[in-house]
Amino acid sequence: MYSRVLLVTIALGLGSRRFGAVLPTLVAQYAGDVLWATMVFWLCAIAAPGAARRRLAAAALAIAWAVECSQLYRAPWLDALRATTLGALALGQGFLWSDLLCYTGGVVLAVAVDLVLWRPTPPTRGG
């Protein structure tokens, strides 16, 4: 089930970049970063089935923040990788403090969606 929301998240994230000119400025500017961190949460959920949401959120946030902080490091081979489309999508191109906030929001969004879609069924009374 996580693979489905992962694909939807990726489609929305790529769409926010592709069609940014017709989206509200705030959405065009930040949705991709928010959805990137949401995607990382789903990847963590796929990699660690049955893990507690708290752990998934912590792992996703740690990965997202580490990737952002890695943009402070410059090496020719890494800059060459970041110059490719896939490298730029996965690793970003330059450190921004606002991205850390977006990633935090993306993980919170993923946890909220996870709670809504996979909320434990409450026990029934009398049986």
C-alpha cells in the first residue's frame, strides 16, 4: 500500500516542478521540497515494514536533513552528479534553511496521511 502513495507523491512532486508557472507562487516554490520529504517517509516505510511511525518520521527527517546539509559540501564529482536531472532531484543543488522547514512539514504531512489511511481499527464492543 505504501508503494501507491509513494507513486502519487512522486507524481505530485514532479508535477509541482513541471507546472510551477501555473501554480500559486507559494505552492510552486515549496511543494516539491515538502513532497520530497514525504517521499522519503514512504521509502522508509517500505524499507522498514512494521516500524513505528515515530521511528519512520525520525529516519525520514534525518535523511532529508542530511541530504540538505550535504549540499554545503562541494566536490567536483558531487557537483557533476548534482548537475544531472536525477542528481538534482535526489540531492538538490544548494543549501537553503527554508528547505529544512519544508522537509519537516513534509514528514509531518506523511505522518498525518499515514494516520488517516492506516489508522488502527478500534476494537469493537462485545466481541
